Amino acid sequence: MDIGSIFLILGLLILVVMFISRPLLEKRSVAVSAEEHELSSLLAERDRILNALQELDFDNTLGKIPETEYPLQRAALVQKGAEVLRHIDELQLQSAAQDVEERLEFAIASRRADAARIPAAVMGSGGAANMSTIRPAPLVVGQDDDLEAIIANRRRDRKEKAVGFCPQCGGTLQRSDRFCPKCGKKLA
């Protein structure tokens, strides 16, 4: 074995060790709140109960379960499932209420920030703003407004350049087209 192959094997070994040890060296901690953990366990319980119900129905269809026990077991599983679904709904309503409160607080904060930026020219002689001349600012300023304006200008320009339609396929034609862009028919 020559020295080059030894270095090659050693380099590959180092890369493999680094690749294998990477998950052990990364310290990624995922913080899960108690509510998320409880919701996750409730969803898993719901899935387990649904699977048990499907298996119970299948076993009843095959005749593996006596006819007297099937309704009792099914009723017990349905009752457990209903309780789990009630708990899931309660948790989701609580989180939805918190989301609504957070959005409302954000909207109020942005309105207050917009009101603080009212120019002095709008202020009346008494120092108070004339509220009839102030229009409320939108809650979320669109970041894509410039892009939308560019797209609208391009569409308008294309409509102005359009001269007609292809006699074969009906596609729109531009002044500079010598062939139809859709079907390829040569234009006169």
C-alpha cells in the first residue's frame, strides 16, 4: 500500500466519523410546552381509539367476537373517544383564543405606532388631530405592492402590444410575432 491510498482511507474514515457523530455533537433542544405535549398525547390517543374501533368492527364482521360483547366494547371505545375529542376541542379553543388575543394586541400596537407618526401639519390649532381628516392605516402593509405594480404594468404593456389573434388556434399575437407563440403557424 502506498502513502496516497493510506491518506485517502484516512480521509474517508474521518468524514464517516464526522458524519456519524454530527447528531451527537449538535445540541438542538426542542422546547415543547405542556399544552403541546398534552395535545400531542390526546391526538395519539384518538388515533389509537379509532384503530381499536376499526379492528373491533372487523373482528365482529369475521365473527371473532361474541354478539353479546361487541356492543359493550364498542360503546366503551366510543365513550373514551368522545372524552378525548372533548379534551382536544378544549385545548384547541384555548390556543385559538390566545392567538386571537395576540393578533388583537399586535393590531392595537401597530395602530398606536401609526398614530404616533401623524405629521404636525395634520394637527389643528388646539394641538389635537382633526380625526375627520385622518384615515386609519391598514393593519398589515403589503410587502408585495411594488411587485404587484410591476406585474400590472407588464400586463398593460402586453395588452397594448397585442394586435390580434391567431387564425388557427386563437392565441393572442403581438406586433413583433412572426409565428404564433402557441401553435407555431406562420403569420402573414
